[in-house]
Amino acid sequence: MSGTKWVYGFGGGDSEGDSSMRNLLGGKGANLAEMAKLGLPVPPGFTITTDACNAYYDAGKRWPDGLNDQAEAALAKLESVTDKKFGDPDNPLLVSVRSGARASMPGMMDTVLNLGLNDETAEGLAKLSGDRRFAYDSYRRFIQMYSDVVLGVDHSIFEEILETFKEENDFTLDTELSAEDWEDIVSQYKDAAARALGRDFPTDPREQLWGAIGAVFASWMNDRANTYRRLHDIPASWGTAVNVQAMVFGNMGETSATGVAFTRDPSTGENTFYGEFLVNAQGEDVVAGIRTPQCLTREMREKMGDTAPSMEEALPDSYKELADVFARLERHYRDMQDIEFTVERGRLWMLQTRNGKRTAKAALKIAVDMAKENLITQDEAILRVDPAQLDQLLHPMIDEAAKRDVLATGLPASPGAAAGIVVFDSDEAEIMSGHGEKVILVRIETSPEDIHGMHAAQGIVTARGGMTSHAAVVARGMGRPCVSGASGVSIDRQGRTLRIGKAELSEGDVITLDGGNGQVMRGLVPTIEPELAGDFGVIMEWADEARRMGVRTNAETPEDCKTARSFGAE
């Protein structure tokens, strides 16, 4: 096995892989290589294959022969392409380490950013960038993320340190902290990590790198990944790849940003750009709901009633470049794309593209529209719609004539109506659902550890997070209604109560949510049956033209016959 190629490079004018190699390179690695081959701005890096992951587990969690040498050679090439050196205190190369299975598993496995930082390289980064605040903001992020993902230190320890510091200094946002403040936080973080570990936080960049690679492999078998694979029929034997990539920074000031976007609306399927971004931030800030993100387009901002400028308004040149990339990627992949990007001091970088998860309604509209746009054929359009996903369209929607006692309005993150009793804990949601109760999971924000509770719930409400947060993306993929960023919501987990505006609810009280408009309502609100027309009817007509089987039904009453005929029985 020592002759096996475990590592494939990408970027810097050369890529060893492409999008056809997703089984070996994982979806992320294959698409990074493909984007680089298309000449798009992709930070260079290398991918450790899914075969290496399987070999690692087959060998009792030992690195396969040859992996170390190949990774070191790829790292040396990355140093040459970027003109930086890994671990050099004067000109440090920093990298991200991300997972990437062949099937998209958003948020289920682990990521580490800003790897390679220690006291010396942080000083070097500060001098090199001319921005000490940025350097120590990056350093504190790395300590927290690495401690959590690789070393198993509870991330809440670091969050408590930061929140206490902000309260004591009357700060509201992280962006208000100065360089000196972040240096203070870094010192406190290192002390906290040392107390939790019984040893100092690791400072050797190569030790950090191999620790992160091992953590990504380990995350393939963690509880949340196992649950997600079980729910989506993904075999454990597929393994995950690891992507090591030169860092680009969205937290270098007001001309830098990071964001997540879809080339079409993943909730409705409308042919309009859909996404969120944050100025002076890193990617985890957007998807984790740490800060409330801003809209990508002016149209979306006006529709949402937001006052913060959209990316189209705040960074018009970068937005125009991004819009051109969207169009190019959608034409190339012939499907709606889910994209992650960073703008570093006005320069756009693409960090990921993949076929975007979408609701059943969106899947229908996108398939029909793309066929009409001649991007795909009618037969391909039929095959783009998962038959099991159509079940979402058969669920009731809230009756527009019904009286609504609206307690709060958040973001319409995933459409549909759901009602149930309030629960605050994913384990409790799973238990109560198992007893036949319909539950609504209410959280400050969800994390990948909530996957089982989200699956058990009828719907999800979060107090923080945007339209591309973890809760929103996973809920859409599951077909669960979701309202995110309901800022009027506060939760007392110890008292098991929920305050929405002036109303106070207890665990066990019934609420209804409308994922189509973001409303959270008191009590059980009446619903109506959906109408199966429009794009649904078009797809069914195309399917009728292509099918060879007849459609029959077993009906015992006139009402059953009427229902069967309305669904197309012959």
C-alpha cells in the first residue's frame, strides 16, 4: 500500500483532480480542484483521500505508509506557490483543515481555521498584514476551534471568557474589541486550555496540523455524523477526505468579508441569488449564527426589511465578480450551487461549491425552470426530483383565513407549517417524539449535535442565526419548517420557560410556526390541504410522457376514489 497516492494538490495553476473524482477526493476536494481548473480564484491546497481515511481506520487509527511524506511534499509545494513558509515567524503560512465526504453532510464533521498560529507566528502575521487586531482575532479563533475540535475542550469555556470580557468592558459586538483586547483574550484562552488539558496548548505547527487531520478522520465516526449517515443512507465505508488549504481572511477590516450563497433560492426555487455575508468576519461566524448576517442582494434586503447594507451595496465590485462566478458555476454544473466565499481586502476567493440542498417546492421549480432554460432535458428534470421529497408537498399549510396570535417573527428559513409542544433539548425532543408527541424544538441556535432532535421535531425555531445557518440548511434538507433569527425569543433552560416578547410559555405549551413567512404563533392554528398544480403538474405531465407503468389504486369508498383520482390514478 506504500505506493498508493494519498494526496492530490489543487490551485496555483495546477490541479491533480477534478469533479469526476468525488468518491476519492470527496465532494469538497473534487469541486475545489474543478474550480481551480476552470481558472476561478481558489486558494491553493491539497486533499488527503477518502482511501487514506479508510486505511487509517483499517490500521487501528494509524497513518497509512507514505502519507506523511506525500503530505510534506504537498505542503512544500503550497509554501512555494504562496511564497510563505509553514511555521516561519516572519512570513507564516496558515492553513484551514476541513472535512469533505463524497455526499454533502453540512455541519456534521469538523473544521479548523487559522492553523499554524502560535505566539511567534501571530507576531509575524501582525507585522506582515500591518494589522495587529486582525492577527490576534485570528489567533483567539484558532485556540478556541482547535481546543474544541482536536483537544476536546468544551467550547463554552471560551465563549464564557469572551462574553464576560465584553460585559465588563461594555462591548456588544466582537468587532468592537481592539488589538490589545484580543491579546488579553488570547492569554486567557491559553490559560483556560492549559487548565482543561493539564498541559500547555500545542505550539508546534506540524503537531497542530496532524492533530487536525486526525480530528477530521475521527469526526467521520462521531455521533452526529453517524446519525446523519443513518438518516440519509450514507455508508460508513465511504470515508471522508481532508482538505488542507492556504488561509484567506475575511476578518481583515471593512473591505474584507465572508459569506454563503445559493445561485437560486433553496426555499422557493426562484431564479434569484440568495445568501448572506458578514463584513470583517470568518466563515464560522455566518453558519454558526454567532453574528446576525447581512443580505447578499439589495432586493433580498428590501424584502426582509433589513437596514444593514447588502453585499451588493457595501462591496459592489466584489459582488459583481461573485455574480459572474455564480452564473459560470451554474452553467458548468447544470444545477443550483451552494457556495462559500471570502473577500480578503477586496479580492474574491472561492472556498466551496456543491449542488445545493433544497426544499421539495424548490426542487420542482428549479428542475422545471432549468429544463425551460435548456440547461437540462425534461427527462433530467424528472430525475432531479427525489420521489420521497415530494411527500413534503402533500403536507398541510396554514389557512390564510385562520386567526393568528403571532408571538414573534423571524426569518423564513425553511417553508411549511408545523405545530407541537415546546421542547428546549434535542434528547428530550427525540424521547417525546418516540412517545408519539409532536414537538417543536426551540433553541438559541442549533449545532451539529442537535441533528437527532431536529429529525424528531415537527419544526425548529432558533433565536439566533440567519437563512444560511446550520438550522436553516439542515431543516431544508430534512423538509422541516424552520424559523431562524427570531430575535425576540429568550430561553430560560433551567426554568424550562420561553419568553417571546411579553408572552411567557413553558415547556409543553403548544406553538405553531410558519416557515414560509417566519411567524411563531401561540396554540394550534388551523391548516388547509395543498394544491398540486403549477410546477408539480408540469413535472407530472413530463413523467406521464416518459413512464411505461400504469397508475392504479385500491379504494374502498367514493371519497377514497376521489382522492386517488386527484392524485392521478387511472
